[in-house]
Amino acid sequence: MGRWRSAGAAVLRVLAVWAVATGTLVLLSLVLPDFRLQSADGDSLTRVGLTAALGAAFFGLLNALVWPWLVRALLLAPALALGSLVFLLNGLSLSLALSAVPGRGQAGLRTAVVVAAVTSVATSATGAFLAVRDRGAARRRLRRMAGLRFGRLAPSPASREAGLVCLQLDGIGYRVLRDAVAGERPVMPTVAGLLAGGHTLLPWRTDWSSQTGAAQLGILHGSNEDVPAFRWYEKETGQVLVSNRPSSAAELQRRAQARTGRAGLLATDGASRGNLFTGGAGQVALVLSIATRRRRGQRSRAGYFAYFSDPAHAARTAGAFVAELVREIGQSTRARLAGVRPRVRRGGLYPLIRAFATVVQRDVVTAAVVGDILNGRGVVYADLVAYDEVAHHSGPSSRDTRQVLARLDRCVALVRQAVEHAPRPYHLVLLSDHGQSEGPTFSGAFGHSLEELVRIGCGRPVVAPPRREETGAEARGVARAALHRPEEPAAPPPERRAEPGGRTAPVVLASGNLGLVSFPDLPERAGREAIDGRYPALLRTLAEHPGIGFLLVRDERHGPVVLGAGGAEHHLDSGKVLVADPLAPFGPGAAEAVRRTAGFRHCADIMVNSAYDPVTGRVHAFEEQLGCHGGLGGEQSRAFLLAPPGLSPADRDGALVGAEAVHGVLRRWLAEARAAARAGAGAAG
């Protein structure tokens, strides 16, 4: 009886969607002058309705049977071009459907594109509304959202062991998330519901390099050794590695796998979605480290096919994309007219990058994760970068970012709903890779950049930098890969920047409020004595600057030494402090984090951390970022972990410190889930 009732409900839903499509076509024929559903002699309303019904039926059949194959054929097109072609092909499908009703339906291509988009959205919204209370229909809706075909069954897990779904909410610090789930009307009600249902919210402390490259490499591959910053210069090759460039990400992943001897956290039945690295997963989509090089069977952009296989997605995403552009222009204009300070530039390509991160990347990655869950994948790790991108330009606690948090909460709700319909149980883990600290930029506060200050300390004339450095937002690398844009050099080759006297100019790079200064013509890592011998005023110029908190250099006698203003020193190997401890304002764990980085092979000759005010929490980014991360100081070093119930405590050995420790926790939870399944099977036997 239940089966017949379910079949009847499905038939009624199909008829309802068909009716809505028919009504939409009739309405649009009355509104759009170039779209008609009657013959040249005119027809009765009944005849027009019949024409609309037949056209809607043919259009639906074409979308169901032909559309996925058309989109698959276009998978090699850049992501945004694919989205545009989706509209064109959808319009052609409607024109073909109308032509099946001879002598009556007619629309120009431009009008057909509009009519097809509106009809697709209307029918999709109707189907979603009718499926809310039907568990089977809800599961089918989720499968459609993920681009899964109805005839393909999810693979049966070898056992009933629980899977692990990890959603990385990029850049959301512990305090930001705690505030977002507080109160009677929380900004993120779904996440608040997880906490009420047994999840535990914990902070974890990042490494000195508090940015996605180091954090995600450590979490997914178990080692972020020798990743001193988001970007750094390597003397032996003369190259700059940048975490959000595909070639650099591939090299960092290769090094981590060589160090650990393991493929990564996701090596067994895993999926990696929207990340910088694969984690060893066999199923990948929108992963930067394989954007240019991939193994057979891996397609970094396959997630776009899964998402755009439903033409309604293209229409909704395009509308949301345009709305986000308008929202950003309005918000930046309002901030400029109100004289908000501090403020950074928000023009150029930034509105497009923001819309890509907060709409396209978010929707495609969420759909891919839903598909993984419904297919019973063993472990999934996905990164949603929307908050991080907006916080860089609007500030981590702004009204702009609160809106992004609310939309991310809806993504979590979709994933949670998919878990309820999955063929196996899942533990849902939310976490972040770092937080964000805010404050006026270094150049905005002091009138000069870090590179200009270094040149002053070297006694060289201050010249304009050869090119404006890209900020460290992960979304820019993802967007470039999606558009098939070639990589650009991260910095001018040193040999092209030779100064009078035959010396090569220092390479000065920025990663949030962490700066790196390297001397290409000083062999290996230059020591304090070598730097003082060549540039006697440089270290003091930097250390005494009010915008700089401390420097890390190598001393030939004392090893790694932290320098501060007024002759302050902290010898990291011995713990000896002279005058005052430059690391004291940065809190517990600062010395440990700096000491670890000092042992990296590619630690810069001078590592520069901006000043930090413990009262206001402000730092000074060396990039054009209002909210920043990458160094020490404030909330950027306090990420969060939302631990699911039923597993061992994440911090059972004390405070959770470093991305590699988070990797250990996730690996332990996977082992516990598998062991529990084996124990249950043994008891049943």
C-alpha cells in the first residue's frame, strides 16, 4: 500500500511541475513580445494552453534525456564559459521543443534563452517545495542537485561503518563561530542545532603560518613541514612558491607525501572537493594541486558537470552571481560614502572574485559533497572559501560577513539533510583552517610598504614595486584554474632586479601580517652577522618600526633569535631573554610556533611579524587586506573544530596545537568508526 501511495505522490508531483511549466510558458507569452504560443491566425486560450503543455513536456524530456550529455561534452570549457553555454543550449532546447508543435510555438534565440531559464527555475522550485515532506522525493531532489542519475544506485558500503564528512569553513575563527551560534536567533541556526544535538565546539591553535596552504596540507597530508608562509622564495631554484598556484600546490603535496610515506587522509574511499590538495583521494573536484597535472581518471573540474547537469542550477547561480555583484558594489559604495576607516580598495576584479567564491564555488562544492554522501563515500573533505574572501576586504566581524555566514549555514543544512538520506551513517565535522585578525594595513597606517621600508634600511632609493602583488585569498587561485588562466610569475626573477654595485635586490614577500625578506646572492640562509655586515642599519630599522612586532633571524652563535624594539631579544634555543621578550604580547605558544618555523629549510633570511595590540586585537597586514591571516596576533591563530558525538574527545591530550595535530584527530576518528563497525559485525556473528 505504501509503495502505491508513494508512486501516486510522485505522479502528482510530476503533473504539478508540468502544470507550473505550462503556466509559466503561457504567462511569458503574454509578457514577452517575441514569444508566442499560437498560430499566425490566432488561437483560443485553450489551444494556447495545449501548445504550452506540449512544449513544456518536450522541453522536460529534452532536459532529462539529452541535457546531461551536452554538458558532459562541454566539460573542457572554462567554468564561467560553461555557465554561459548552459543558457544558450537551454534556449536551443526550448526552441527545439516549440518546433515539435508545428506552426504554433515561436521564439527568437535571445527570447528562448530567457524563457528557458525562467521555466527551469520555476519547475525546480516547485519540485523542491513539493518534496519537503516526502523523504523519497527529498532524496531524489538531493540526487538531482548533485548531478546524480536516477538509474544509478549508490554503491553499498562493505560494512555499516560510519563515514566522515568534514566541511572546512575557510577563515572562520573560533570567536566568530561562537558568536554566530549564540542567542535566541543565531546567525547560523543549523550549526547551533548541531551543538544542541551533541556536537562540541573547540578551539585549536594554528602554526605560525596561519593560512590555508599550511593548515590544509597538515590536515590532509599529515605534514606541513617547510611551509613558512603563504608564499616564499627558494634560493636553490630562484623561484617563489605560492600556495594557491596549481604548480606550487602540486609540489607541496608531493613533498608532504614523500615526508610521511602516506597518500593522505582521504586515500581510502575518499573525496576531495574545493581544496588546495587531494589528501590522496581518488575522487576529486575543483582541487588546485591537480588543476594542471592529474592522474588518469581524475578530473579537477568534474564538479562543474555535476552541478550544471541541471539547467535550473545555471539560472539560479547566474541570478545569485549578479545579485552578489550588485551587493558588493552597494556595500563598498556605502562604506566609501560613510567614510568607514580602515578601508581597502574593493575595485578591479574583486567583485567578480567575490561573486565566484560566494556563489559558484559554494554551490558547486556543496552539490559535490551531497553527491558523495548519497553515494556512500567513506570520507569527504571540502572547503568553502566564501567567508574568507569577503572578510579580507570587509573585515571579519562586518555586516557583510554576517550575511555570508547565514548563507554558509544553509549549505551546512543541505549537507545535514543529505546525511539523513545517506546509505550509511555519517559523522559530520565542521572545522576551519585559521581565523582572521583585522586592522589598518601597514602601508595605510604608516605611508610606506614593507618593501619600501626594507630598501630604506638597506640604504637604497625607494622605487615603485615592479608589479602589485596578488593578495593571499584562496579563491583567486581557484577562479584562475576554473577559467583555464595560465599561471603568472609570483615575483620578478632576482637577476632582473640587480642594483648598482652588482648586488641583487632583496626579495620581499607578504603573507597577511607576516613578511619575508630573502637575499638571493647570500648563500643558504643568511645569518645575522652576514646581514649586518652588508646592511648595518636594516635589522634595527625593522625592529624599531612601530608597525613591526618582532623579527626572526639566525644568529651564528645563538641559533634562532627573535629581535624586538629597544634591543629586546629572545634566544629560542636557550630561552634567554634580553631587555624584554618580543613574543610576550603574542601569548602562550608563540615561542614554540616561531621555533618550529625557524627550523624549516626554506625559512626566509628575515621573518617579519607585524605589531599586535592585545587590547584591540589589531594587526597590520603587509598586503591590501582589512581582515588578514598568515602570522601571529589575535584571532587568526584560533581556528575551530566542531566535534561530533560518539567519538573520542578531540583534545583528550590537552590543547589542540597545529594542523598536524588536527590530522591526527581526524585519522583517529576514522579508525574508531571502522573499528566500531567491525566490533558490531563480530557481535552480530
